[in-house]
Amino acid sequence: MQTLEQARASLETVRTLLGRKLVRVRNARYLFNGAPEPEAVGEVEFTCEGGKAVTLSLASDGESVMAASRALQVLEGFDISDDARCDWRAEDLLATLDARHLIGRQVIGVEGLHVVYQQHEACLLEGFRITLEGGDYLVFFNCGDEEAVRLNQPPPPLSEASEQWVTEL
């Protein structure tokens, strides 16, 4: 499970986008036998003016999210069998979301989705919300085994958990 220190560092990494103008948002789309998997958004890279890049991904625990100050890394494809192949490709996520109007807008808010599961005594960082001037926002969150991104929509509520958007942990 992700430690509090790791979650705190990830949130602070995303917060380095504050005050910067958005240049692009890309994702590493998963493809099976050349066909894109619609639910598999993959890692998401936010690039702002000056080349500042932050990439969001799922943590290795499969429940939390994390962030790194780096460009998107698109994995090399491989064959599973003679008739099955996995590949990844970089895509313009803003075009996919019909949100290219966000290019050039300043990042004015960054929050993490802090989730507490009472029965398991677990606290997790399960998403990020990046708000741009004008009020539009993008949410990156853990959706089971996949990453998900929504424009101006919160993630679905979780059962048996309390959720709170926070600016620090």
C-alpha cells in the first residue's frame, strides 16, 4: 500500500503545475491486436509552458494514484501469442475528451482525492483534480484496474468510504 509520504510527494508533484499554462495532455492508450481499449486510458502526462511535465499513473498497489515529474513513457509492444499482441501509443487526450479549448489556460487548482476506508483502516490517494482558469477541470482517478479521466465530472462515489478533495496530506 502507498505510504502517506509517497502520497504527499505525489500530490506536491502535481501541485508544481499551479500557475502554469497548459500546453497539452497526452495519454498512453493500450491496444490489443491494434484495437484501442476504450477503458484503458493509461498514464496521463500534463505538459505546461516551459516544458514542465507531470505524469499521472496508478501506484503499484492497484488502488492509489501517483505522480512523477517526467514525460510520458510509452511502453514497447509485445506478442502474447501468434495471434495476440499488446501495444501502447501516445494520444492527445484533450482531443479525445473534446477539450482542446483548455490549451493555454492557467492551472489554478490542484487537489488530491483522499479516501478513507473505515472498515479496513486504510487511507488512500485515489485521484487528482486539476482546475483551469474558467472553471473547467480534469479528474484523473483509479477506476479498479484502470486509470480514468473525466472532464468536469467527479469520479463515481465509493461505497463504505469517506472521500475528500484536499490540497495537502
